[in-house]
Amino acid sequence: MPMIDAELDKRFGTREVLCKARLVVRPGSVHALVGENGAGKSTLVKILAGVIRGDGGQLAVDGKPRDVPTWTRQAARAAGIGIVQQHGAFAGTLSVVENAVLGAERVLLDLAPTATQLAELGKRVGLPIDPWARTDKLSLGAAQRAEIVAALHHGAKLLVLDEPTAVLTPVEVEGLLETLRHLAREGTAIIIVTHKLDEVRAVADEVTVLRAGETVATFTARPFLVADIARAIVGAEPPEAAQAPPLAQGAAPALVLEHVSVGTALRDVSLSVRAGELCGIAGVDGNGQRELALAIAGLVAHAGEVRLGTRDVTGASPRARLAAGLAHIPEDRHHGGLVLDGTLADNVVLGRPDVTGRFRIDRARVAAFARTQVEQLDIRPPDPHAIVRALSGGNQQKVVIARELSRPDLRAVVAAQPTRGVDLGAVARIHDQLVGVARGGAGVLVISADLDELLALCHRIVVVLRGRVVGERAAGANGWGDDARGALGAMMTGAEAAA
Amino acid sequence: MKRHFEVLFELARRPSLGATRELQAATIALLVSLALGSLLVFATGRSPATVWWAMVTRVADSPYAIGQVLYKATALVFTGLAVSVALDAGLFNIGGEAQLTAGVLACSTVGAALPASTPAALAIPVCVLAAAAAGGAIGALIGILRVTRSAHEVITSIMLNAIVAGLTLWIGNTLLFRDGTTRGLAIAPGAELPLLGLGGSPANAALIIALASALAVWWLRGRTTWGQAWLAIGRNAEAARSVGISVGRVQILVMTGAGALGGLGATSFVLGHKHAFEQGLGSGVGFLGISAALLGRAHPFGIVLASLVLGFLSTGGLAVSDIIPKELTEMLQGIVVLAVASSVPWVQRRSAA
């Protein structure tokens, strides 16, 4: 008997997000739910976990039929369904253990026993956590581990993970996938929402593919052919990956950092990106990448020198740096990138006086500009008046990319996690754009936790560890050598430095 | 306490649902208020239909009452805008009382200091500017404390309300009040704004300044890069910062503008009606502006409508005070605001996610 047998409908306003989307999950199996952004994956799992209400359809949990429109978070929790959401659900200023007992139906709380249980449970399933750590002080990976442990602590028999690997590094991803396999062997059913097909291949027992709110394919027997899944996801042949153009010899430096430090997070980093070069920053999340991007953009105080071309912008404000030819794609589009309650057009021209005009907004020009960008990046829905909050993650990211990479006279680009949590089609578009600006003569610094992304995109990869540059590699004439991946991975974890 | 304000904040900051749905929400809210109000009226032993009918007809049939509605609405438009402009930038300006009082003091003092022969073309702009500058100074102070000292604007606003009220009373007592009255010297005749001539009511030409202010706010907010920046920092300060907007500077400017709008409320009281400084002039209107801003959904035109509704409820309540106690209509004002605050999320949920 399946743990979950669901066929769900959901509309947001007039938009049909799910239409008889079928999902069957067996106990003790890892079930991958894949599809493009906006296909309805998150919506589907949120309905299962009672985070949002479905409009109709059928839902059977452990063979027992349930009423979809009245299925709540409490009911789901009681039925053993736990969810770890894409952007985390923990309240920032509380500790892990306090978050774990939030919503528990008890009046008096003695946290110590629960903390011990959490720590032990974490150790047992291979997810070490500190139950007393404040959740806003945790790295994204650690916060996610804590959420998984908390869900298991609540007695989850079905664990739903919405894009869990989007925020993790290769090493952390390996660890997480291993844990998921372990949990499944112990009988926990797992739904993992993901874009990454190598993860599907590595961990999934079964696969459901959603497209435009409908289940278009299911794969129930390993081994899966990744090409088949990819075809089912896009409904056509997957797009070709962008290629970095050959690097001109002797190109002038576009972005230069000399001895840049930010507190203790980033220490004495010197780096030069040449015009037309795509330079990657690899490293395990939380090793100073965030501070590096912010320092270049002028958003944190830093020591050392930052130059754009020959121009010293060390003391310059963020606005002056942007005006001097910098573009900054912030790592978190919700936090630093977008005004979610604004329209697509609002966001595409935010801080772009070259489009809007200095004081009075030239509305015709803004509308034309937004339409061009929507077309160029294939942003969906193609409506400049759409509220950005309602767009899928990939399309939101395209809005940020559109605004930043369309700046006039670009000299240098800092792209922090440019394709985090973004679907295959959008990744290709975004890579195209990054390669495009490099071809146009800008120096591009790509910061990514996804080493494969950097290998696909960059001429050179610099590795950071504990805030310092610990090594770098450049692609040869024939691309990256076979050993590049392993060597960079070793540097990321500090194995190289120790040797 | 800070927490409670922030809940209100969230309510007022919800994105606009578009004119049709906003009106839909307003209609629902009005019907709900009417129903709750009817229960209250019923509890006093009267027939709700009679009372409502009397309220509408007694206001509609009397030019004086209509003038009263407009007079009350005029000041509310100013103090409502003072709240909403700040709210757009993510700041809660509840210093409307201080800003209005400072405006009244400055406007009447400057007006009284002008030579009696000053022509209107000079006297009126000078007094209007004085009112705006005084209110703006209070707003700027709140903004500067918030940006440079991280002092929460709600706290500083509350404190400034008390300080300005005390200071004004002291200045009045020691310098301004004449012959044992609580009234200062009359302003220059040229500074007086003409009455609208509605049955002897104090409705005056400050209404035009109020409507022009609402129009100006609407234009700045939706059609200029200033508005773009001020809305952006209200919705996501971090994103605004990363595209090069100087968040602190904009916050101070917005608070200054908000304070200036609050101060402009003085034009109706001083230039249009009393023509002198008076103790307690405009008192309470600063706070009622919060209601106007919430009811008007922090939109300039919404605030004009909301001010008219609140003005009507207040005037209509007095008009039927022989039938029902006037406290009941005061409660009704609160009920209307609450009904709007709760109907908007409801309509929003029903229309989209």
C-alpha cells in the first residue's frame, strides 16, 4: 500500500498550477519530484504537507482517504508528514531546539531532554547538529540539517525536501544524499524536489515528472536514463549549454582586488579578472564568498583596494560602483535582489536611471525596456505588470539577471550563485547571458557552490577556504583536464592545503 | 509594543490589489461596519434604519453639515498622507500630532508677525511654507534619529508628541496668549484663506491645498525615481541598497516630507478657520490620520476618500446625537477601520495567492 496516493488540483487566481497532478509514494523509498520551475512541484508538496490548501482532487495517506481542501499542517504532521521548505521555516532568533518544539501541544517546556534527543537523533542518522545554536547564526546547510532532524523528531514517516541541495556544496550534497538513502532503508519515505538530474540518478528509487501542473511521466524502476527524464521535463530536447568564448591574450584587467579583507570572514584576498574572462569562485558555502561579493559591490566595509579597470573604487558607494560599470547579482534574490511586491517592470528598472530618467520616470521607455528584457530572457509570464512574488524562482532570477546584465558600459560583473534553485531551461538562459557579457568585454566573477556550473562556464576557477584564496586552476586549450574536478574538490575541503 | 505596531504595518503595507478589488474590499468592509453598527444601535433600543437614514439625510440636507465634513476631511488628508508617505518607505510615522502642532505654532506665529498690509499672494505662501517647514523639521528629527542612532521611529514619535505638546503650551503661556485667554495674536488678514461658503461652516480653501498635496504625493510616488526609491526601501531595503539606493538618506528625506505634510494640516485650522494660535488646535487629528491612512490603504486618493468617510461619520454622529449617544458613532469610526483592515486580506486571499 502506498504511503501517499495523491491527485491534486490547485489554482492561484485564474492560473491553474496543478491539474490532476498524480503522485504515488511508497514507504521506504526515495521519490524524486522533478520538473521545470513553475511546473508545480513546490505547490504539490506544500499541499501534501498542509502548508497551503489544495482546491480539490484525491489524497490518500496510508490508504486512508483524506479531504484535500481541509488538509492542514497539523493533520499532515499527525499523519507523519514532515516538510523542509526551500527557504527554511525556522524562526530566526530562536534556537534549534526551541524551533523544534514550536507548535508542540504542551504548555510547560523543558527543553533539555528534547535537545539531547535531537542531538542523538542527529548523530544516529548522520546529521550532526547543535540543538542550542540560534538558527539565524547557522549556515544554510546546517539550518537545513536541523530542520530535517526536527521533522524526524516529530515522528515523520514521510520527509518532504523542497530543493534541499540548492543551498549545499558538493560535499554537503554527498552527505545529504547518503543520509536520505540511510533513512529510506530504515523505512522513511522521502520526497525530494530537485532540478539536478545527477542527484536523481544517485538517490531516487522512483521519479515523477511534472510539467505545467500535470504529471507527464513516472519512472518506477532503476536504472533511469537521465536523457529520458530530461526530455520529459522540458517536453523536448534539452537546451545546449553555453560555451565560454576563447580568452583573448593580454586582455586588460577589468576587476582587481588587492588585499581585500572583511572582518575575519574574508582575509587578504587578491584577485584579478581580465576583460572577457569568466572567473569562478569555488568553495564550500560560508567560506567568505558572501563577503567577497558584498565587498566588491561596496555593501560592506572592507580593507584593501578594489579597482574597476584602472579606476579605484575602494571608498566609493554602491551607487558609484554601479555607475562605474559594475553589475552585482546578489546571492539571494529574495533578500537583496528583488522587490517581491513590485511588478516585473518595477524590478527590471530599479536603480537604473539610464532607463527611467533622472527624476521623472519615462514610462514608455520603461515599458519598452521591460518588454525587450522579457523577450530576451524568455521570462514567463511575459507580462511586465506581473507581480514578481507570483513568478517562479527561475523567472525571478531572470528578472535580476535582466536588470543587472543590461547595464550600459559594463566593465565587471559579480554573479553570486546565479542559478541557485533555478530550472534547466533558465540555467541555460542565464549562462548564455553571462557568457554574452564576457564576450562583450566585461570581466565576470561567478561565485557558485555548484562546481559543475563553474567547470561548465569558467576559464579559471579560484578556490576559497576560511576566507582565503587557497588555490586556483585554469582551463587548458582543450578545456578542463580529467583531474580538475578532484583537485578543486580537494582544495575546497582543505585536503590539498594539508598535504 | 513595537510588535503591535508592526502588525498594523504589515496590514497597511500589503500590496495594492488594484482599484476594482480595493473597492470590493471597501464595500464589504462598509457593509460589515453597517451590520455591526446596526447591532450597536439596536442595543440602544432604536431602529438602525431610522438612525442611518437620519444620519445621511441630516448631513446631505444641510450645507453647514456638508461643510463640516469637508473641514474635518481637509485636515485628515494632510495627517493621513503624513502617515502613508512614511509607511511607503517602511516607516511608521505616528508623530502626526507633533508635526501638526508644530505647524500650527509656526504658521500662526509667522502669520501674526507679518505686517497687516501684506498681500495674500505673499502672506499665504509664506505661512504655508512655515507650517510645512515646522512639521518637516519634526519629521526630519525622527528620521535622523532613526537612521543615525537606530532609535525606533514609533518611540521617538510618541515622545516628540508629548514634548511638542508641552513646549507649545509653555510657549503659548509665556509668549503668545493674550489677556488671560488661550488665544494668540491674529494673523495678517492677507494670510487668511477664503471660506468655501457652505452654510457658515469653517470649510475653507485649504481643501484645495490638501487635494493638491494628495495629487503631488500620487505623482511623486508613482511617476518619479524618488517614488521608486521610497517604495523600494519600504518593500525591501536590502534590495534597494544593492541597486545603489542610499537607504538612510531616503528615509530621512521621506520622514521630512511626511512631517511637512502633517504640518500643512495647520493651514486649514489657522489660515482657514481660527486665524490665530489657539491652545489645542488640531489636537487628535494627528492620531486620526493613522486611521485615515489605514482606511485609505496608504494610497493618496484612498486617503482622500477615507478622510471624507471619517469626516462624514464624525459630522453625522453629531447630527443624530439626539437619537443615539455620540460615543456610538465614535465606535463606528473604529469599526470601519478594523473592517477595512480585515476585509483586505480576505479579498486578497480569495482573489489570488
